[in-house]
Amino acid sequence: MAPLADRLRPKTFDEVVGQKHLLSPGKVLRRIIESGNVSNMIFYGSSGIGKTTVARIIAETAGKKLYKLNGTTASTADIRAVVAELDTIQGIGGVILYLDEIQYLNKKQQQTLLEFIEDGSITLIASTTENPYFYIYNAILSRSTVFEFLPVDPGEIEIAAKRGFDILSQESGEAYEISGEALTVLANTCGGDVRKAVNAVELSWLSSGVKDKKRVITEDIIRQVSQRSNMRYDRDGDDHYNILSAFQKSIRGSDENAALHYLARLLSAGDLLSPCRRLLVTAAEDIGLAYPTAIPIVKACVDSALQIGLPEAQIPLADAVILLCTAPKSNSGVNAIAAAMSDLENVKLGEIPPHLQDGHYSGAKKMGKSIGYQYAHDFKNHYVRQQYLPDNIKDAKYYEFGDNKTEQAAKAYRERILSEND
């Protein structure tokens, strides 16, 4: 017997759970399909959320033969074989090629695919779990419409799970009972993945006991069969970078609760190094000169975490996160170096002023090196006016004092020594 996920597969768009932003009446994808003019499409999103199902329904709605290939195993010959079907009875109504995991096709294979897309031999519906703008060639992207599929909401997952239990009950002739919050637990532990949820339904059915002639599905059974399946994480994939991005932005936004949540997700996946690196960057990038002591403190927390290892490493890292979230913020250092780097790209580099050039070698003075340099420590407040930048950018200003207490104090000190030097 086919797996429950296949037996439960929707036949119409109205049966699909989730993806309402694409499939509800009046939405763009739904309108395109109902128009009868199916164009090349790329479905982007995580596994188990309906990409293959929607492709099947599109083919049936359009009256076209659907051929399915997987990018991990497909060859150029496989693609050509699909095109060859156009001259057979199977291809009379047209052909849709559903190419799963298109990101695994090499350049030559994607170029072959492009050839048949351009001449209209096939209509391509490709799916990918990776960001298509990073992994798919521009020539294919420019001839396709990208649709992002989103993880399915728990409420929608519950609908699919209930449908699965109903089918199992009908097939076996056994009644069932879902105790407590078991269905809600299942919906919340599958990470928005309908296929995982349906697989958990099937496993929980097979492992459940019978009481009073009923299958009893308990929370404990659901938790055992789901086993943290809500964790979507791939250290080389989009989820990894999305979590890290949310982690740093939460710290920047002074939301320690959100930052701790994303830290927990990283550490629960066994990733210790990534949050350590991001904390070090964030301390300098987002707190910076508003609270410069945060940088060595975070470095100490990171060193402790790396030395201790998981699970105890979560403690110093949590301390670092809370410290950064509650600290004053400044990005003046980021802006300053960005402005300086921009000048390197857009301004012709000038010569270093001769009085600043190295004079610690024989003959330097004869060449005019280091002549006229004024040693700042010999002057009041350890400051003396002299030109440090090349002539062509001598008035460039990259750093602007932040509005926090620390930088404003530094600004006041600078203004005082400048006034006393006049």
C-alpha cells in the first residue's frame, strides 16, 4: 500500500492545505492556472509543503502530461527523453516537466533545459528548497515566474492531520480518539511540513493502543513519533542564514527575548560556532562605540562557550545576548569604515604626505621622507594640527559621532582640545 501521504494527496486546489497566498481564488498563481496558459514556473520553499502536489494539479487542470525528474539524478539524456515524448500520443496535449531540486543540475544540464524552454517544447515547473536567485541560472530565471511556498500554519496542519486519521479509520474499520492536545502538539512539532505531519499521523496510528474498541492517540505518542521534527535547519541552506539574520536583527532591535529564541534554535541544532561568530560581529557592528566594553566582554563569553562546549555553552552565550540587547547601540564605526572603503573605490588615491612616510632608513631624509612630522605627544593634550590624509582628500570626513553618552563624551573632549589648540 502506498504511504498515507500519497493516499491523502489533494486532487484540487481547494483541498490543498496552506499556500492561500498563491492558491486562493483571485490570487496570481490561481489566475494563471485557470487562464489555461501555463507558463514556466519555479516553486521555492522547504520540503513537504505542497510544491509537487500543486504541480500535479496544474498538469491535470491544463490537460497536459506531467513528467517528473529529480535534479539529483537527472541527466541531459533524461531531459531529451522527455522532449522526445512530444512526438508520441502521450505528448499530444503538451508536456509539463516537473523538475524537483533543480539547483542540483549543472551548467550544461541547465543550458540543455533552457534550449527546450526557449523553443516552447516543454513547460517547466521547477522546485527548489534553496534560494533560486543563488542557485538557478539567470537565463532560466528570466523566463520563469518564481513563487515562494511558505511553511503551513499549525491550524492548516491540523486539518490535514485530521483528514489522515479519518482515512486510516475508514480503511481499517476502527474508530479512533485523539486525547488532550495531541492534535495541536502534532501541528506544532512538524515545522510547517505537511508531509512530516501526515507521516507522524501514520506512525502514531500504528503505535497507538486500542481502548474500548478505539485507537487512542495520546500526546505522548505524538511527541515520540515527531521527535523535534519542527527543527528546520541546514547549515548550508537558507534556514541557516535566515536564523542568523533574525538573530542579529533582534539584538540590533534590543529584543532579548527574540534573540534568545534564535540562539536556542541555533544551539538546539548543535551549531555552536555560528552564533559565536555572529555575536562577535554584532558587538562591534551594532553596539560598537556606544558601549565599547561590550566587545571584550562578548569575546570572553564566546571563549568560555567554545572551551566549555554544549550544552553548558548556552549559559555564557545567553549572557552575551542579553548584554548586547540591553546595551546602547551605535553603528558609527560601520558607517565610518564604509565611507572610507567607498573612497577607495571612487576616489583616485593620493600620495601619503611626505612628513608621514617612513624615515627609519638611511637616505630617507635626502628623499624628503618624515621631514616636518610633529610628534603629537610633545604638545598640550597630546594633540597638534597637521595633515594626515593625502592632498586630494585632505578634508574627507568619515566618522560622525553617535548620539549616545560615550561618543558624545568623546566628541566633547575632541572639541575641547581643538579649541585649546587654536
